[in-house]
Amino acid sequence: MAEKISLHIAKNFLVYQQEKTPEILTEIQGDFATLERFEVVGMAKRFRRIFDQLNQD
């Protein structure tokens, strides 16, 4: 399940980089929360860090 969520997050990262819509941002935040609910907290933290780095550029 974590793999499926990870692919969804990656797709949303790409969409967000192009569109920067609040809806996609909300969906990404929800994906992070889903990973945490599945107790994949380390992966969620890494994705958050990557997402933050992408948004700094």
C-alpha cells in the first residue's frame, strides 16, 4: 500500500510543479497523512522534505 501511495505522491508532485493549485497541495498533504496512518512515518518525512525542497526553487 505504501508503494501505491508513493506513486500517487510522485504524480501529484509533478502536477503541483506545473499547476501550483491549492487542491493538489491539499491532496499531497492528505497523502502524507495516509502514509503516517499506515505507520510509514519515515517515508512521509522524506517526502515532506523533498516537497519542501522542490518548492524552494
